[in-house]
Amino acid sequence: MKKIKLKNLFILTALFIGALNSFSQTSIDIVRASNYYSKASGYYRSSNYSSSLSSLKEAEANLKGKTNRDLEYLKIMTNYKLKHFAESYKLLQEYFEIGYKDRTAYFKNVETYDELTGINYEESLTSIFVELEDKYSVVSNTSSTDIISSIVARIKENKIPLKKFIETTTDTYESVYVFKYRTKKFRQGYGGYEYGNWQSLNISLEGEVSKDRIRYEGGYRVFVTVKFVETGKTITTSSYRYTHKYSNTKISGTASIKGSGYQISTSYGIKDTSFENGFNDYAIRALRNYDYCSEKSEEYSIYFTETEQLILEQEGNLEKLRKALGEANLL
């Protein structure tokens, strides 16, 4: 009976020692943790905060329950830079209230962040304490769902409809100038040419969103497309932006002339010639470069409040807003 008890005691002792060894910290662990801390420090100094935080987690894992002020300072600051205000504030409280005397481990062969920069951890953290506390309060006591719903509602209310843009734009572009022409006829027995009066071809938009395949009189046939579009809809943590645009008028077919000769205005870069054989490629190319092919656009922005920006900076909230705007056909 005694032998069985002794055997069981031996097994339990072995298991206990094995468990202690599995969680105990070795010199190799310290070296590995030191290496990860050094990487984290470098990443932080180059503003690569995500990589810094990842390396700090690896360093912490290798310290196996222990830590130190150098590691905790960088953890606080990387979370702060990444806008993780709740986590950063929790760590900051622990830094000043709990301390790490009972579980401090020191890195080997590493210049710590304060040695590299000459910074004083306590002074640095004190300088951001009130700001971080305020941001933590906002993040903790504000519903992200309510904020997102409020932003979507405000954008719906304040967004300028495309129809309104068309109404204001067609004051200027009511007649879109195509080109200027006049008849040209050789004066038999007198030499030279006899010219008719200058005339213009234009498109009357009449406030329409889209107009295409427009046919003209006088032997000319010009196929064009005129469109008003809404484009450039983007969302950031600070604003919602969109653009109303009067698109280029494009020649999508051909233009031709029959019968007596015509002259196109030389101010449009087209040579003084009759076009009995059709409207040549040179003329088509020249027409593309002038006013009737121009575009007009207006960019609009709806800006967010400081509280809204703070909430949208928290992980996942910007994507939630993006999804809500998409469902409302605003993005």
C-alpha cells in the first residue's frame, strides 16, 4: 500500500515539475523576447504601428507572464497610435496604478526605447493621459450603431440631387455648341468663292440626364452622346464625397455633307476646303478638341463631427458605415 502511495506521489511530483518547466522562463526565451522587442521598437519609430504591436505580442508570449516598463510603454503607445483608445487607456491605468515589480523581466543585449530616444516614459504618458481619458469616455459611452444611422440620415438630407445639378448646369450648357459652318460656292466666270452666312449646329440639353444619336438638318449627320452622371462617391473617417459631372460629348458615329460645298470655321482648326466627299477624319479629330466636348464637374463634401470621426476610427466601424451607405444607394 505504501509503495502505491509513494509511486503516485512520485508521478504527481513529476507532473508538477513538468508543468513548472513548461511555463518557466529560460535564457533562450529572454533572448527571443528581446529580439521581438527590438523589432517592435524599430517598427514603432518608423510609424509601422501594426507590425510593432504584433512584435510586442510575440515578445510578451516569450516572457511567459512577465513584462517590464519598456514593453508596456510601447504597448500603450502603439494602441494609442492605432486609435485603440479603450485598450490603450486600460493599459495606461495599469501602468500607473499596478506597476510591474513582481513580474519584471529584463531584456538582454537590447537598447530600450528610452535609451534610443532619450524619452521619459512617465512624462510622455502623463502628457497624453487626459486626452486619452476623454477619448476612452467617448468610445465607451457612444453607440456606434446610433452614430452610423445618424451619418446616413444626414447624408440623405444634405446630398444635392443630380437633377439639381442638371438644372444649374444647363443654364450654361443649354445649347452645346457643335461647330460653325457656311456654304461655299465657286464664282463661275469671276473667280473666287461666294459664301453664305455662318450657321451653328448645337445640342439642346433641356435638362436631360442623357441624350444621344441626335440628327441634324442641312445634310449633316452627327451622332453624339451627352450625359450627366454622379461619380467619385467615397467615404473616409472624416467625410463623404461625391461628384456631379457633365460628361464629354463624344462623336460616336460619323458626320457627312452632301450637295454643294461648305466651309467649316477655321477657328476650329479645320482647313478651308469643300467637303463634297464627306466629312474627313481631320475634321472629326478637330471637333473633339473644342468647347462642345468639354466637361463640367462639381465635387461636394459632407464632413463629420469630431465624435463621429472618433467612432469611425475604431476598428470595423468605417466598414459598417460603408455597408449602410451601400444599402441606402449612397455609395
